[in-house]
Amino acid sequence: MKHIITIIITILCIINIYAEPVDINTAKKIALNVIHHKSNDNFEIEKVITYKERELITTYVVIFKEKGWVLVSADDDTVPVFAYSTTGNFNADNLPPAKQEWIKHFNESVYDVVKNNNQIKETKYKWENILQNKFEDKSKSVSPLLLFVTATDI
């Protein structure tokens, strides 16, 4: 009996180690928690765009009414959030080429992690924290890297 319990616990631990696909509802919850943490504005989900790489769902873009979006991974072996904006809009039909390549890169990265069973350490912890609305306090601000000066500024 003791051996059976040990085997069952071992199997459950092994199953828990492997990557799990993230469903659309989890992606929505992650996006809402992140966007509310980053801004005091009221956000309501307008739609979710699903991206695939070779038939594997890799990322979700959760788009909010009026403004804001969050790019969420579709697998919990990668970081939960690749990018977000509390002020910008995301128009999938009219993305600049650079942004298309950027999203393609994320999709390929998620695909590679899943297919090669590459696990990124601490991602489960990050997923759980965001789902539970627990965020690390990062009160340091970062100055802009570049300042644009025009003739009227001088």
C-alpha cells in the first residue's frame, strides 16, 4: 500500500511538471489582472485573437474596449505575458511589418518550448501569482532611453 501511494504521488508530480496549454478563459483572467495592476482605468474585454504556429495555439491577444491589450502565452511553460499596452490599440488587420515579425517570434518561441519540452524555470510561479493577483512591487521607475529634441525645444 505504501508503494502504491508513493507511485501515485510520483506520477502526479511528473504530470504537473510538463507544460499545460492555457485556455482562453485563463488568458482573459491573466490579461485582466495585468491590465488592472498596471492602470487604474476601467477595462472591459472586447475580443480575443488567437495565434497559431503549425496548428498549435501559441498566443492570445486580449483586446480591451476603447484602449489597451495584453499578449498572453498559450502555454504555461513560458512567461505569462509577452507584452501589453494600457493606452494603445491592437489592430490585427493592420499591423506594421515589425510588429508582425515580433508576434511571429513569440509564436515560434512558444511552439519550440512546447515541441522540445523546454521548460523555463519559475514560469509556473509567475502564472500562479498573476492568476491570484499577486504582483511584485517594482517601484523603481526607468527614464526614457532616448529623448527627441526638435528645433522648437531649443
